[in-house]
Amino acid sequence: MIFLDTHVIVWLYARGARGLPAALGERLEREDDIRISPMVRLELQYLKEIKRLNVAPATILDELTFIMGLMICDTPFSAITRQAELETWTRDPFDRIIVAQARLHGAPLVSKDETIRANYPLAVWE
């Protein structure tokens, strides 16, 4: 199981694996359980509303589901928020929930965000 951060979803939709570190692209190709937090979907909608994206979240997620078997994790929100209460290193609600969900599963989180990588030992960008 591996989780993807929002910017990774946007990157994969726009460019595919091109531009990702080679080892990371290969890892994603081998992985059969690729997930996102539902918070990623909400963040994509937010980015569309502020005009940083011009594609609907459903379009992005449907394509990546078809191409790579992406799944939205269905962990109960109450469990995620309990974990998120412990993620006091950020005030960003998106990062807090996304990291909490990955941490709750003890799973890697693909993220280029240096702050996330500094605070979640299983975050990867290589």
C-alpha cells in the first residue's frame, strides 16, 4: 500500500510518470495498492475553485483509477481525525489529514513537500 499526495496526483494526470524520480516511477508501476485520502479529492476541488486547476477532480481521479488502479481509501473519518490531532507540525488541514491517513496505515506517502518529508518518516520522493 502506498498513498499519493495531491500534487503527485496532479503531476501524474498532467505528465504521467515523466519527471518523477525514476525509482519512484518504477515503484508506482510495481505497486498494486495505490491510494489517496478523500482529502486529496477535496483539495483538487479547492484548486479548481481558485483556478489553479481547470479540470474537475472526477476527471483526474477517473483517469488515474483506469490507468493505475488508484483507489480512494475508505478508512473511517473518525479514526483519521483522531490521528490528525497528533499531526501538530502543520496548520494546513489538507496536509494534516493526508499524512494522518498514511500514518494510520503505516504506509509510505509519495510527496515532494519537504515539510511533509521532514515530519513523516515514511514520506518518499525517490
